[in-house]
Amino acid sequence: MTQLGEIQQAILTGESAAVGSLPVPESYRGVTVHADEVDMFEGLESRDKDPRKSLHVDDVPVPELGPGEALVAVMASAINYNTVWTSIFEPIPTFKFLKKYGKLSPLAKRHDLPYHVVGSDLSGVVLRTGVGVHNWKPGDEVVAHCLNVELEGPDGHNDTMLDTEQRIWGFETNFGGLAEIALVKANQLMPKPDHLTWEEAASPGLVNSTAYRQLVSRNGADMKQGDVVLIWGASGGLGSYATQYALNGGAIPVCVVSSPEKAAICRKLGAELIIDRSAEGYRFWKNDDEQDPKEWQRFGARIRELTGGEDPDIVFEHPGRETFGASVYAARKGGTIVTCASTSGYMHQYDNRYLWMNLKRIIGSHFANYRESWEANRLIAKGLIHPTLSKTYALEETGQAALDVHRNAHQGKVGVLALAPQEGLGVRDEEKRAKHIEGINAFRGA
């Protein structure tokens, strides 16, 4: 049996604590992009770029463990849109991030390699911890959030997302979670929710924390009971958590989706106010250069029809260019548009009169700090928020999983198995699971 096989066997037989006495292998399999392939999609439109061609499963060396870090045996991971961006080398190849990071210190230099092990989610078991780590030990079952910070300057000590050396692990750093072993800072680790399988526990990390900060935190929209919240892509990776937070927090979600199937999922979550933008034919752009304010007005009227005449207090934005003009228009007077991404394009256009004359606010929100991530994970562990996993792939099929997300052919989150040989493993509290099984499985088979 290989060294990784011994580690896997110990975890699967419930003897995770034994991994501390097992040798760490010299190499592992990880999903990578290659620096010498960054031009492979040159001349193609974004939609035509195929992650199956750029994402590889390679044997790579286990990185040196530094102070304050941990090596984790990865049981499962998940696909986020940043992995799609990495795989199509947009907006820039991630090797530029790795090269810049590598200049920071001799320890950071490890990340500057001709390959990039990607992935910003994981669930697994701590294998080793570096000097100075005292909250975690080998054998601990964990999940990881994706905030990588140095905290040597003052800016991040009120909100770590403002640290001048803030990065997203597995996107702006190497040794990510789509792999059999991952390297993280120990302050990325959080307890694995014990009623979830490995793949379920791995799937919320990035999007759940992002939605929490964006919608619930004082650093985001600071949602309160009764707020009308317009949620774009309400059944997707981010939106599915925003919908849950709105419902769980006493707000009123207005869920924007693109198909009857996605509308059905939102209803399953408990949402009642739903706009199928495809069925209702909204076209916010007349052409590539000109938006259509009449479509904004039609959209706003539809929202008021559903809410009994109320405009959204909060707009949960992430599509970007395609929807941003409509979002600024639709928010109520004094309302908030909070944005964390631009999956349809980064160059936003909107009519500023609707912003300044109606005292609206645009808030930028990027991932979450450690406290926000911990709170988001705590809500998962308590069964108040549930994973939105719809489908799981093997590590070798990561390219196809990324393609699903790239083409929006998925619901909720798409998982990837690493050392877990099959789905359904890793549950430690069957009684708690039974209480929440309907919510846990809400997206299954979608």
C-alpha cells in the first residue's frame, strides 16, 4: 500500500488520529494549469474556452511546510468560479499572481512554480502542522476557508480582508484544494461539520463565507428582518446561500433565475417571489454598447408587482456588466447594491442619476475575514444553513466539472472527490443529519 493509501485507509476506518504517525508522501496528485499553456486559447471568446483542455491531473511534490502552516489530506473539494477563471487564463494568467507572491519572502517563493495547483475549497484531515501552530493537530477533521493573509502591516488588523498582502488561496497562491494534499495557513482551518459527508462539507466554504459577508455582515449590506433582497442567480453557487441567509434572517428574497428548474429549487428552499428572467425575456442591453432603460423599468415594475409595491432594500450583485445597470435602477431610494464579482464582465455601466439623486450605495465585497468565515461555517454546523451540492465528480473529471460551471449548466455547487473513494462518507453525527436531511439534499439531482 502506498503512503497516501495508508493515510486514506486510516481516515476511512475512523482512525484519523493515526495519520500523525504515518509518513507524509513525497508527491501527490493535484489539478494544475501549466505556465507554458497560457496562450492556448488565444483568439477564442471566453465562452468557447474549454477547461477540460487546460486542467491537468499531475503528480507534484509535497511542498515544504512552513511556520504557521498545515498540510491537509484532502478528502473532497469543490469548483468555484475562480477555478474557471484560472482554467481559461482570464482576466490574467494566475502565474502573475504566483510570481508576485513569490517575491514577498523566501517562504512565499515556494508558490512561484511553472504549474499551479488550483482550488479554493476542501474538507479533510490535518496531516502535519508547522512551528507555532497550537489550535490544530494531526488527525483533526477540518474544512478550510480561502483567505490567505500575512498580517505584518497595520491595515488588516481591523478587517483582515483589507490586509495589503491578502490573497485567495488556490487562486492567488499555489497548493490549492483540488488535490490529494493541500498546503494552507493554519488560520484557514475550521472544524468540519460532523453531520455532513466529506463532499458536502467541502462545498460551502468560499461561496457561503462570501454570501455571509456580502449580505449579513456589517462589512456588507448588514441585512435586517423585513428587507427586500433582490438575488441574482438565486439557485447558483453564491445565490443559493444568499437565498438561505435572506430566509433565515427574516428578509424577503426576490429570486432571479434563468429556468423553471432553477425556480423550483428556490421554491424548495422556501422562497416565494421568483422572476424567471429567460421566460420573461429581459434584455438589458440593446447591443454591446447601449443599455435599454425601458427594460430596467419593466424589471422594476415586476419586482414591485411581486412585493406589493416595494423596491429592493438590497441588491445581491455578482453577474456584473450584464445586470449592473438594472441593479442600480431597481434598488430602492437609499438602498444598497453590494457586489462581489463580475462573471458577465468587469466593465460596469449604470445611470449615475439613479444612484446619486436617490442616495443609493454601492458596496464592494470580497470573500470574508476569518471571523465571518467562522460564523458562516458555524451556521452550517448548526444546520441553520445547508450545503447546496448538486453533483460530484472524481478528481480526474475536474475539467468537466469546471466546464459545467463555466457554461452555467449546474445548480448550486459542484463537488470533487479527492481521497474520498466515493460519496456518502465522513458523517460523524447521523442523528443530526437525519434532522436536516431534506435541506442537505435540496439540490441533489438538480
